[in-house]
Amino acid sequence: MQVISVKSLEKIYANGVRALDCVDFEMKKGDFLGLLGANGAGKTTMISIFTGTVNKTAGSVNIFGIDIDKDHNSAKKKIGVVPQEFNFNIFEKVIDIVVQQAGYFGIPRKKALKNAEKLLKDLGLWSKRNNPAKELSGGMKRRLMIVRALVHDPKLLILDEPTAGVDVELRHSMWEYLKKLNESGVTILLTSHYLEEIEELCNDVVMIKKGKIVIKDTVSHVLKSIDEVTYVIDVDKVKKTFVAHNFVYKIIDENTLEVRITQKHTLNEFLRILDRNGMMISNLRPKSNRLEQLFLNILNA
């Protein structure tokens, strides 16, 4: 089942800026899609068209088979949105913010309270339910945005930079929650500047540049297309006399090396060379995120 179907979508603002230029893509039920692009690439414009806050110039958008031009209200009921900016009343209680959001979708108060309790508990906010939102930390406010977006039980969740400003530990806990949510059947569209987020969470990726889609593929296939990755390798002690022909590498210090792996050779080949030279490996990691490198290559093309 197609959750989102976008055909020849265009948006030209009154000042002449072409934010979207003949965009086509689809999402199926259960997808977890990452939408990547620099600031001004068109990501937020696209999301705003889906949710009805921006009018498109041309093309078509269908949400769960519903044409947004013909019945946008029905389409909107199936979408939960977590925008970049906090847009709730910080003086209201947490529970009231969530329940009032449910009311916008016609959910009776009794059911809204039940939904709110489950979601607030799931995201660790139940103890703060009677606190004004202004008393929440930045990370708690991010989680409140997710609760509010899910209170009407949407089957499509759109997340626009959902972990911006969130510390690493909380970000990872939110990742785990989003994975479980997706596994439960919720289709998720995610935009993020934390590109490791895309690699960790998403099955598919769409990259947009100056309003045009430049990549539309699975994350795994995109990663395979990257022709080189630099790894940092920790060993017990670097043997400075060792030689590894066909590899570009350098010694960082007495316990650390860097090696650039291209498609011609594998990391395991280099690790076997280290082993033959009596170096015990304690850790290895990519020096940089692979999607980030690909993203930079595209932006600079």
C-alpha cells in the first residue's frame, strides 16, 4: 500500500524561488525513509505541503490514496507531525497539551486521556504530566512533541529534525523508541542533520539538492556505492617496521593507525596483515560517517 505518492511536485514562492522542482517519490506501508538535504534544499517545504501549511504550485500528492487537493482534512488525520520548532504553549500543563491535540482530531476526552497516559509513560514523561511545559528540559520538550504527534494514532509519522539539541544518551533512547514504533506498523519519514541517524534508523534514503532529488535508493545500497572509507584502528602497540602494500595508511601514535579502504581491497585483508605482524587489535571504527561523506560529495558536485 502506498502511504505517500508524490508526482511532479513543484513549489515556486512569490519571490521566484523554486523550492521544489518536479519531485517524484513514493513510500510504502512500513517504510522508514530518511530525507536528506542542506538548509534550503526543499525538505521543509515538502513536509509543509504534505501537512497543508504550504500550497504547492504544481503536481500531485496522495496520502494513503487520498488526493490532498480533494480531501486534505481526511489525509491530515492520518499524519502525525513533529516540526523542528517547539510550537506548544509553554505555560500549559503537559497533559493538557497532549489531550487538546487529540481533541483537534475529534478524539473523545476519555480515550485521549488513555492515549496520553500510555505515550507519556512510553517516553518517560508521565511524572511531568501536571508540570507546565516551560519546566521541561529541551530533551523532554522534544519527547513531548512526539507524544503530541502520536496521540491520535496516526499511521504516518513525519519527523523534522526530531533530535536537534538532544544529548547523545537521549538521542539513542529516542532511536530505540522510533524503531519499535516502525516495527509496530507506523510508516516514518525522517529529516535529520545527524546523518548517523539515517544510517541507524532508515531503510531508504532520498537526497534532495536545490529542490531536485539526486538520490533515491536503499540505505544499504547507497553505502555500498561509496568507494572508500577511512577506519581508525587501535592496537596494543604499532610495529613501525610493518609494510602493507596496496593500502594507504598512517600511524597516528604508538597505539593507533588509520587506513583508507577502497573497493579494490577489504578491511579484513588489512587486519590480517596487522595480525601477521603481531599487532593485537582492540578496537576499530569508521573515521567519519559514510552517508555524511556521500552527502558532502553530492553537495560539492
